Amino acid sequence: MQLLNDELSERLAGLRHQGLLRELRSVDSSQGTRINVGGKRLLNFSSNDYLGLANHPVLKSAAIKAIEKYGVGCGASRLICGSLKPHGDLEEALSDFKDTQAALSFSSGYTAVVGTICALMGKEDLLIVDRLVHASVIDAARLCGAKLRIFHHNDLNDLDAILQSVTRRSGLRQGHFALPPNGAARTRRAVTVIGTKSRLEGAFSARVAFKSPRVLIVTESVFSMDGDRAPLREIVELKEKYGAWLMVDEAHATGLYGSAHRGIADELRVNNRIEIQMGTLGKALGSVGGYVAGSRALIDFLINRARPFVFSTAPLPAASAAAQAGIGVVQSKEGDLLRKSLWKRVSQLSSKFEARPSSEKSCIIPIIFGAEENAVRAAAILRQQGIYSPAIRYPTVARNKARLRVTLSAGHTSVDVRKLLAALGKLKRGNLSKYDQVES
Ligand SMILES: *Cc1c(COP(=O)(O)O)cnc(C)c1O
């Protein structure tokens, strides 16, 4: 016992020394623009509950009704006996909402990413990802063993160069598919466990020209820590040019952008050209869980092969019902009003920043400090003034890119934003280095 504790204490001390130690702060209230933290009521600028649905009466009542009818736990994974009606209803609502053939829900966005990438990709395949993609994508890359190439953030030339070098090396050109698939090597363990199925799969794959190596590009549509956007239309064009697949993480866009509020792919009208659309139910949709939306074949394959889906107890029916209700609110007149007040607050705050062009509005506004301890100090100063926006540090962002990540919600008032601006103004006078984004 002592050996482990000694080692861990030392490592924790190291984290503290680098300004990287993280600690939980207990919140004793519902989520909203005001939260109770350590007995203090604070104005909250840290949540991803962009439309204020996490505590919305319609979502709460949907969750309560689901609990009353279906209970709390599901008893098993979806494939055993846990596929309850709220799961199926949610997935139908999701595929209608996203305008795809089908959708699948997961316990979290994290497991949706890991489950999907690991189901589709193996050691001989290639993942090409933006430098700033979410940790779940990097974890998935490690787990599935695919080769990982990282392109500079939003840099189309770099992405093009990588795609070019890959297709040249593997002797593939657009429209040329290599034979045969190495299915047996990819799933050797599965072969011994479920031999019949795999033989069938093998027989089938002999008739279908699989592309090898598979190439999957992954990007976010709105980046989680910077709030900027991927050039999605151009990425779609590139992946089509080279015959690669594309997975787009719309975690910070679902419910917020596009004429049907599906996300940035919807706004740019490229949603029906993206193989894998992924997102979370835990941000603007106000509940918890993740989803993948795409073709019927993709979803059927994930039901069979996404390990976090197959080997984990089904999500709470209450969470699924709440997410479905969240989709309903997003698509309603009330949703329009919520987005309208959200974007008003966004322009109120961004007008004081050189944050980004107003055509690229986003509710994530990073205030970069650089040094970890400066960001931590800034967050503490804000807290003293009744404002909650914790420091975001390595490994969530790169070292020396520590920041306050200010997020806005439809529930914020213009007075709330003015209070935030006043507190940020005082910070500047506190002379924290590299703090240069607030106008004097
Ligand atoms: C939050 C987030 C996820 C994970 O979603 P959860 O539902 O919280 O697990 C994945 N990708 C991005 C970009 C995110 O911001």
C-alpha cells in the first residue's frame, strides 16, 4: 500500500509544482448561469449547457416520466436486454434531426468517438486528425493502433500534403481499391470466439473491394478550447478528392448552427457528404450521452463492433428521454428564441475582444494567459469577484497555452456579461502577463 501512495504523492506534488494540479469543486446547485460553489453563489461562465437546457422543465419532466415508466438502471447492455424504448425513440429523433439514415446513442461522446474509430480502423489503417482534436480521438488512435498523422490546425495545405503522400506511397489513386481486405488479421481474436460469423464476414468481403489502407480524417466543426471553426467544406472536398472517409465532431455546434440547427455541416450544407457525424447529448442538448449519425450500414456495423456499446450497460432511460426532449426544444420556436439571446450575448462579449470575425460566432471565448500559474491566478481573482471560469491547462490545452475558457449560455443576461467584462478589466489592471485581449 505504502509504495503506491508514496509514488503518487510525489507525482501529485510535481503537478502542483508545475501549476497543473486539478481539484474537484463541489457544486451544490443545479446547472445554470448561477451555481453554488463552496457555499458561494457564483456567476457561471464555464458550462457547455449553451441553451440552458440542463435544468429545463421539459427535459426534467421527460426524465422523470422515463424513470417512472422504465426505472433507473437498464440491467444490461443494449444487446442483452437493455435496449429500452427511450433509447430507440431517441435514435429515431436523432436521425430525423440530423437527416441521416440512422443514428446510435452511446453513454458519452467520449465513448462514441472511441467506439466508432476503434470499430472502423485497425493497425494498417491511417487516421489523419487536426492538431487540436479532442483527447478522445487521440485515445482512440492509440487504442486501435492505426497510424496517426496530425495536420496543423485548420491547415488545408498540410492536410492535402499528407493525403497526397499517403496515397502515393500506398499506390492508391482515387477510385482504385486494393484487394483483398486483411479481415482475418484485423480480428484474429474475434475469429476464434465467433468463428462462424467471421467466416461469413470473410466470404462476403472476398466479393467486396475494400479500400486498404483505410484513411479516416477527423476534425471538430467548432473547436472545444478555442471556439474557432474548421474549414469543413474544403475538408469535405479534399476527402472526396482522395477517397478518404471523414468524421466530424459537432460537440460544440449541435443545436446551435444551420437552418435545421444540426451543426456547422448543416450551415455549410455538406452534412450529406460526411460519412460519420458525431456529437454529444451533454452540451447544447442538455442531457448526457453521445451519438453517431450516418448510414444504416454504419450504425448496424457499430451495433456489432463498437466495444463501448457492446460491452457496457445501456445509458439511463432518463438521460435518453431528456436528450430527446432537448432535441425537441432545439427544433422549437423556443429554441429559436434561446439561440437569439445566446448570439446577442456572444456579440456583446466578442465586441470587446478581437476574438474572431462576427461571421464565425461561437459561444466559446478563450482568454489566453500562457503560463499556467497566471491563468490559475486570474481564475482565482474572478472567483473573488463572484465569477466562475476555471483555468484550462495542460493536458487539455498545450503547455504554456493556459487560458480562461469563457462560455456563454442563453440564460446569461446583458448585466451578467457586463459584470464579466468589468471583472476582466480589473484583471488587466492586476497586470497579469500576456493578458492583452481586453480593450482598455
Ligand atoms: C465534450 C466533448 C466530447 C466528449 O463528449 P462527452 O459527452 O462529454 O463525453 C467529444 N468531443 C468534443 C470536441 C468535446 O468537446
